[in-house]
Amino acid sequence: MTVEGDYSEVADTQLDELEQHDAALYDAVLAACELVFAAPDVARSYSAAITTTNGVVLRLPVAGHPPYKVFWSSAGPRIEAVFPHP
């Protein structure tokens, strides 16, 4: 199942890079993104909140691929970034 949503330019670039270099990680990140778009309340329950200079961003772990996280905002929702984070 593919769920479309909103991605920042940063996230688009990061996803393109992952797709070219690590298919398993790319698929896991897409599954996390699909959860954010299809069931944001469920994704929120698995996410930690981080306060940034731009407001609160949620950090969702990528299943099976620590320390990768999907950073997202509940407005939309929107995927902001994907990268390793403790």
C-alpha cells in the first residue's frame, strides 16, 4: 500500500540517496512514512517530540534500522528529514 503525503525538499533528497544506496533501509523508511500519513495518531504514539528553533518536530524510529529516524511535523502531516539520530 502506498500512501502519498508531503515531503520537505531535504527529505526528498535524503530518500533519493537512500534509494540508490540501501534498498532495505529505503523500504523501512517508506514504511515509517506510510504510517505517519495513514495513521498519524499511531505514529505519534511511537514518536518522541523534539523542540527546535522552528517548533516541535516528531522523531519516529525506523523499525529494524537503528539509529535511523524519520523526523516529521504533525501539520499536514509532513516528513521533514530522515537520518541517523541517537
